[in-house]
Amino acid sequence: MEYKIDRETAERDFDRMVAAMRIMMKAYGDENEQRDKAADRELLIDQIMLGNATVDDDGFLTYLTGDGEQIKFKKPKGDATLAIDRVKETKKVAQGYAILGELTGRAPVTFAKMDQYDVKVCAAVMTLFLV
């Protein structure tokens, strides 16, 4: 894979996204949560460097899936986590897809039909504001 964006620029773009979405990057959880947040950061910076993700002037990330579909993320609101209440407690994956739907304005089924790697990238954005 060939990088199209240098790391410094990608990190600045990531930081702009974090600021626009009001994500707290300081992990207040245990070591595992801190490690997960750092891994999600690296995955997203890598996607920016590859040119698969862009951050617009307002600081919002758009991810280009392997199938060429653009997924634009918006600022999280309370309804994103309320989406969990619409899905049975035992269906954790469906709960995640419901949250992703709120963050992107897409139907949750969009993520069920995506390549697993693309779901992983989208989930990285989601977990940044949940942890």
C-alpha cells in the first residue's frame, strides 16, 4: 500500500476531527481501554495517510470503503447512544450498527453488508467517542 498523505498531515487531520466531534482522547478507563483508543487512532491515521479517509474543512471524517462507498461521520449527539435502546441487549453487533447509523445518517444494515475491514474502520470512529 502506498501512502498519499504524510503522517504529520494525517495526524493534524485526525486532531481536527477529534476537536470537531468533541472526542476526549484522554482515556479515563483501564489499560485495555487506553490501548484500544490508541489502536483506533493509529488505524484512522493510517486510513488518512492511504487516502481512504479525508477530513473536511469542518473537521468531519469521510471514509471511502473498499466498494467505493463514501461514509461521512457527523458530530455525535445523545441519540447515537440511545440507538442502543432500540436493539435487544443481547445483540451487541446490532447495537454497534445502530450507533454507526446515527453517526452517519445511514441505515444500520449498511454496515451489516460492508466488508469486515470497512466495518472495523467505521467502528474505530464510533469507539473513540464511546470510550
